[in-house]
Amino acid sequence: MLLKLNCIFLFCATMVAFFSWSNLSIEGSYQGKNLYVQNAEDTEGFGFCVTKVTVNGDVLPTSINKSAFEINFALFNLQIGDPIFVVLEHNDGCAPKVLNPEVLLPKSTFVLQSLKVDNQGVIKWETTGEDGKLPFIIEQFRWNKWVAVGEVQGTGKPELSKYQFQIIPHSGENIVRVVQIDFTGKKNASSSANFVSDLPVIEMTPIKVKTEIRFFAKNEPVETRFEIYDAYGNIVKKGFASVVNCTNLRKGAYYINFDNRTEKFIKG
């Protein structure tokens, strides 16, 4: 009996080894284009590497027993922006290669129809032509650079989409825009809009700092966005507050961006 069980176990282990396989998966969102797969020959000489392809759990209903094949997403009734999860089951000892995985990554294609901002800092914009879901990054021009101050998820739809975001204004002229960054790493920026705030100019004290920096306007404490840089241009603190604890800063010269201005101070 024991010998018989050992034989059965050996037979099952052999069958598992013979029919073993691995999975290669790729995910993204449907952008209207298909995937192409380079399919290596099986190392045992029996056909090709890939044994099964599924898209969101559904089996690809076309032949894959060839050196290269296409995953036609039109067979799955997908809409632009729909999530996609592809699994390629293949034999051990070989691996297929997806030739164009970037087609599942959204590109920034939005066309700005309008961009407006009121004197309270409420930004409203409308777009068309979006082909994939990407966040819109809201940027505010201050301290001689564009600063990201918020984010709104895009719809990814080609028809008209409307968005809104509230920024925190600084004193004087405020300039804003929205941008998207896709897998290419390039920034797709809108035109800018501006408004003039009636907020009072913010001051800081002291210039020679021992423990903290305080922000005020019209002799009253006020919160503001700030950034502190050392003499080498490295950012050491940033945030939004009326008081900045500086006890952990080393002695030396620093630059601080706040409100819409830049000042130098000395940490003693």
C-alpha cells in the first residue's frame, strides 16, 4: 500500500512539473489601442510559450499559438478610460514580451475651453478631449516659480468636463494655472488666469532668529505658506502656519519664502 501511495505521489509531482506555468500581468486603462505580444517558442519544443490570455478575467477568444499575436480590446466592449488587467499564462523556462505596454498608460490630451478665478481664489475650468484619467495639478505662481497647491482628478472623458478648486490667495496679484503630467514626464500646462487679492501684506519677525519666526499683518498673527532654504539652496522647512519653530536649524544664513515675497534671515 505504501509503495502504491509513493508511486501515485511521484506521478502527480511529475505531472505538476511537466505542466507547470507562470503568469505575466500588465495593467492600466483602455486608451483605444491594442497590445502586441511577442510569443517565444516553448523550450520543450511543443508550440509556443503563452498558453492562455485573460483580460479582466475573460479569456481572449483568438488564437495565440503563434510567434506574435494581438490582444484586441474591441472584443471586450471596453470604453476609453476603463481599467484593464491582462494576464498572460505561460510555460516555465520561457517568457512572452509585451511590445507596447505604454498604450495602457493615459496621455495628457486635454483642450482647455475656459479658465477663470475669482478674487476669493476659486478656480473654475472646463476641458474637452481627455483620453485618460489623469489628475489636474493646480499651480500658483509665487516666489518666481510655479508652486503646486492642489490636485483634482480628471474625468478622462472626451466630452466637456467642468472642475473647481479653492486656492489660498496671497497678497497682491495671484496667477494660477492647471497642468497634467503623463507617463512621458512632460508637463502639459494650461494658459494662466489672475486676480488681485485685497489681503494685507504679510511681514515676518525677527530677522535674527533664535527660536521661532512669526508672521503678522496689521499687527495681528496670520498664517501663510512658507519655505525655508539654507545657503546652498536646500529646502529645510515648509508648511502653512503663523509661527515657525527654528530651534533645530543650524546657525547661519537662510532664505524664507512666504506670502508673495522672499526674505533673508540669520539663525543665531
